[in-house]
Amino acid sequence: MSSSRSLRSRLILGAALWLVLAMALGGWILGNAFSNAVEASFHERLRAHLRALAAVVEINSAGTVGVGRPVGEPRFDLPYSGWYWQVSDGETVRARSRSLWDFALPVSTPATEGVVLFRQDIGPRGEALETAERDLVFPGSERLLHLSVSASRQEVDNEVRGFNLLLTLALGGLGVGLIAAVALQVGYGLRPLGQLALALDNLRQRGGRLHGHYPREVAPLVAAVNEVLDHDERMIARARTHVGNLAHGLKTPLAVIEAELGASQPDRAVLSGQIARVNRLIDVHLSRARAEAAPSGSLAARVAVAEVAAEIKAALVRIHAGRDLSIELECAADALAPIARDDLAEILGNLMDNACKWTTRRVKVTATATSLTVEDDGRGLSPEESEIATQRGARLDESAPGSGLGLAIVADLAALSGLELGFGRSDWGGLKVTLSWADRRRNGSRS
């Protein structure tokens, strides 16, 4: 998988994008805040000098305007220093700082007398100026005097540029450091997944199980993988057992068939019997293999017993049409078996067919919310046969003659589906087979 699609790259890229956006927004806010603060401070200085200028302006009896004392900023006395003041009557310059030399600042008329306004001008050396101005009427004069104080913006602009540069370097370094920290954090956080990938690769090459300590979020995955491996190992072992049992079981009938075919006059009855035996062996092992591959009863959907029993009854009535059989069904509406429908059909089919074969006349199927019972009035099983039949995986076709091969399939399907299988004697004296399961509705679990 390419790195652009890896989980690590996605996490780092996502974090980097958010960091860049956050840093850019934060830098813009801080830069504007600092610029506004510097601008406000600069305006306050100009306003203070404008007040100082108004305090030292004097008008004599002849109407001449003069400045009796220094305004307070030494740079007002240095030619073209960037700091200037000027007093005019709106038409002519009445007084100005030595720093202006013979240059006159532009004059504008404030909207309201006494209100301080700010504007940007061009100075005598082409520099950008910030000007504070106001109109005042002084004692002894009937005309408005226009007072202006200007200062070069270079100092302020340099201060703002310096701060923005420092802020950019600081936030850029912080961003790079945070992205590096995120990369380390992501790498550390995803390290268990890398270890898991290596463990899976070793598992693929060498087999075994996943071992080691994993974080709480990864541990369930490791446990699930080990459960799958255990399940697969059991399946393989069972498959090998089935193959061995089938091969062992086929040896004898195949040897008989081979010997019979080698005779001058083969006995067709013997051949037919051995072929039937081979078919029964194949059916048994195929049923067991299919049952083991089916989902367990706890995961299978619940199936209505009454529907399946009615279908099997209809088939058996036709098969045993020549006999006077009574097949009774007493299945409750809430009788739902936690097993796959095909498996339930095979279990019921084998049990009901076996009951029909060995019964005298009556067969009864009873189903409740937690159990299924099939009973007949035949000869039944002896206590020894019943004990063998209740053993999980017992080959009842060999251990209990006359019970039929179907009981072996029923035992395997019941065990693999999580159902409890029991054999007993019915009230009529025949065989009574009971399948029981837990009612998950009582503990709040529904399929």
C-alpha cells in the first residue's frame, strides 16, 4: 500500500492541515492585534504632541503667531528628521518646525472644531507621514488656527514588520515542532499495529498463534484472530478425522466388492449391499462435515418448529402410505429452535423417519419454547444403548443396531448446534428423543 493511503500518513496530514490553518488564523489575529496596538500608541503620541503644540502657541497683539517654548520632541528641530509640526490659518503657514525647513504640510479642515483627525501625507523627502490635526480658536484671535503634527511611519511600519517576521518564525517553528510531535505520537500510537502486522507475517510463514501484550483497542482483534485460527485448526483436524474414518470404513466394502467382482459369478445381492453401505458411509460423513461447517446455535436464526415438522410429516405420510401410522404434531407457536433451517429439517427428518420405521402405529412430535421431543411406541433403546447414544459424537449406527444411521447424524448436528440431546423411553414404551435449548428471550437476547 502506498504511503499516501497509509493510516499514518492520513493522520499526520490531517493534523498538519489543522495546525497550518490554526497557526495561520492565530498569526493573523495576533498580527492584527499588535498592528492595531502599535497604531493606537502612535496616534496617542501624535495626539500628545498636538496638545503640547497647542499649549505653546502664542498670538501677540499684532496677530502674529509664534511658539514660545519647544514642543517637546528634539527631532522637531532637526531638518527633515521625519517629525514635523505646523500652524496655519487655513491659507498661509503661520508657524512651523525647523525640521520642515521651507516645506509646508498639506492643510485640510476638520469637520468639527477641536476634533483631532488623522490622515496620511507625503513628507518633504517623499516619506510616508501620519498626521494629527485639529482646528482651534486662541484668545486674541478671531480666526481658526489649524494645528498639525506629523511623524514618519517608517518606525511604526518597521516595528510591525519586525513583529510579523518574528511571529512568522515563531509560529512556523512551533508548527514544525508540533507536526514532528504529531508524527512521533502517531508512530508511537500505531506501533502496536506494526507489531501486529509483523506477527501476522510470521504467523503466515511459521504458523502458531499471536502472542504478546497489545493495547486495549487492539487486544480484541488479536483474540478474534486467535479464535479463528483455533476454529480453523479444529476444522482441519475434524476434516482429517472424517477422511480417515471414511477411508477406513470404505476399505471393507471395497475389498468385498473387489473380491466379488473377481469371482466367476458375482453375487449381485452382495454387491448391492456393499454399495448401499458405501453410500451410507458417505452420507454420514458428508452430513457431519456439513454440520461442523454450519454456524453454531447461538448465532443461527430461530426457526419455527411447527412449519418444518409439518413439511416432514407430509413427506412421511406419502412414504409410509401403506401403513396405518398416526403422526401427531403438538408444536407451540413460540417453539423456535436456535438452529439453521436445513439442520433442523435434517434432525427432524432423521428422528421422525427413524420413529416411523420402528413404531407400531403412533409417532408424536412435541415442541415448546425450549425443547423438541419425538417419541414412538416401538421397541425403544435399552439402558446400555441409551448411555452410548448420549455420548457426544458416538457412532450410534454401529453401537446400537436397529436404531439406524440417522441418529449418528442427529447427535453430531445437535452437538455442533449447541443443543442438548437426550434419549429415553416414551409413555408408550418406545424411544423418546429430546432436544433442548436455552430460551434467550428470558435473558433479554433475541435473534
